[in-house]
Amino acid sequence: MPQRRAAEKALRQNERKRKRNRKIKQEVKSTLKSFRKSLEKKDSDSSKKNLQKVYKALDKAASKKIIHPNKAARKKARLARSLSK
């Protein structure tokens, strides 16, 4: 356990940030999963809608520094390529 008040506060802050980051990462993963399912069904309308949701989730995570912006761009490019195939 932390010895100082500042360390206790840092521990509380880290826990809050960890929960927030996990929630956003989980949102990205779930939207990716729904996009991939719609690709497997070959439903182009829902795939395009899901792709927009994935873009939004990735951009949000990158803007909050949860994932690296280049990683978000790379994922978006690969997903767009998989949709065009």
C-alpha cells in the first residue's frame, strides 16, 4: 500500500484511468468484431455502417492516447482494404 497521501491519490487516479481505457478498448474490439461478422455475411450495407462505427471508435481511442494514432490509421486502412475485396 502507498505510504504517502500523494501516492494514494495517484493510485486512485490510475485506477480511474485504467477503467476508462479498458472501456474504450473494449468498445473498439466489439465494433471490430461486429464489422468482421458483417463481412463474413457479405452484407455490404451493414458492413459500411459498421466500418464507420469502427472508424469513430478508433479515432476516439487515438485522440485520447489510448492507442497510438499510427496504429489507428493502419487498422483503418486494412479494414477499408478488406471491405473493398
